[in-house]
Amino acid sequence: MTQRHQRSNKGASAIEGVIVAAFGRHYEVATPAGRLQCYPRGKKSSFACGDRVAVVPGGDGQGVIETLHPRRNLLWRSDAFREKLIAANLSHILIVVATEPGFSVLLVSRCIVAAESQDITPLIVLNKADLGERLEAARAQLAPFRALGYEVIEVSALNGAEGLMKRLAGLHAILVGQSGMGKSTLTNALIPEANAATREISEALDSGKHTTTFARLYALDGTAPDNAHGWLIDSPGLQVFGLAHLAADDLAESFIEFRPLLGQCRFRDCRHEAEPGCALLAALADGRIHPRRFEHYRTIRAEIAEAKRLNPGW
């Protein structure tokens, strides 16, 4: 833990805090002196919800971000030309799916890859589990992930989700998922004050458009977010999760079932396409790798290759 007070390089008194909401170049930071609406110093704005920072208060509830402290990790997504920082300093990512409407298992794999590449523990939350006629089909879709050891928790947000709240104790977690999975209802069940906080920040910005486009951090233990033992970040619904920033080796390493096999192919530069002696293809053939997961790997790898072709800077 860093010191809670330090001197900035401008000579002014800086205080420690955690970013609890991020939208554009505007950040809300929870500090021992209260919440401040902060902007970064200079043009660069590369902060995320969950970042620990040092800020210099400027009066009227405003402040300037002076220092970004080292991160435990960073969850982010990217395509050929854009990147989006989502959250930092996470222990877990809660991937929310539901019995209805239908969900994308490819998106689940993308979120898991992003998590594994940053040493974040994935946890799949199956919402609307009270819809019994659709439950078995959803369970079947998630079976390959469960077989790999990924935890799946079945909940009904409308019925309170108490079991999930107990599971979150002491975690630094984020909720991610497609629109329509009931993530907002789940957030409100877990964090009763979430609705009020969203309204307040929208009114402060004189716009309602941010209610579903920014991440927000909530303490889980009733303390201030900058001193909480556990917290939860709610994030906007997403339909895409690009991983253009990942190298090919990092992608393969992020599929946990591949890890014991990497480096065992006959050819050192094996692309796992049709090469003889490919350890991954052998495992696919004998059932050690699920066909759907291998398809997800190939899809994501092709997208990354195309992004790097379009933008060699990656």
C-alpha cells in the first residue's frame, strides 16, 4: 500500500485515491478528503476504473491526477485502430450470461482470454436461472468451460442473488457481459445504491448518455472505495471484445487447455493449422481439446493477424 499522502512534483499537496468512474478525460476519484472530479495533467489520458492514483485537489470538488501507481493488471480491449481501457487491479472478472436471450460462447472465450492474459480469475455467472425450461440448454453451452475448471454460478438477479454476494466477499471484481443478460438488474441486486449513483453522475454531467457507457466501482464492505477490502465494478454491456494487442504466443497461452502442449509440436514455428506433428491438433483429434474452443482460438487468432496487417504498429 502506498503512502496516503505525498508531495506532487509541482510542490502542492497530493492525496491518494482510487478511480471509481471513468468517462473520456473525466474521472471520479474517491479520496480520504471525499470524491473529486478529476482530469489528467497534460493531453494523455490512460487511466481506468480501479486505478490507484495521486491527485492534487483544486477546489470546488475538482482535482488533477498527478501520478498513476503501479497496476496489478489491466483489462482492456482493442481492434486494429482503437483501444479501450476497462478496469485495473482486478482479482476476478465475472462474465455474465443468461438463459435468455441467447449468449455468445465466443464472447465468453474472448473475456476469458483477456482475463488469463492478465492473471485475472474468470468466473461465469449464469443469470435468469429461474427460467427452468431454458436452463439446461444454457448449461450445455457452458459445459466446455466448466470442464476446464472455470467456476459457474447460477443466479436469479430478480430474486436477490445472495449467493453471489457471499462469493464476492474480499474480491476486486468486474461484471462484464452482453447487453440483455440482466447485468444492470444483477448490479442493482448486489449494490442497492447503484441506481442512485448512476443518476447522480448523469445529472452532474448534464447528460443521460453516460448511464450505460462508463464503468463504476462500488465498495462491497460498506467502507469508502479508496479503503475497501472488496469492490465490484459495473461496466457497460458489450457486443465485441477485440484482442488485437495480444501476441500469438500470448493468445495460445491464454487457452489453459493448450498450456501443457505448447512447445511439444514437431516444428518450433508450428501454426497449429495442418502441420504434421502438431500437439494441439493431436489433442483436438483425441478429445483433449474441445472443438468449439479450438474454433474460438482460430477465430481470435485470425482477427489479431488481420488487425496487425491493417495496423503494423500492433
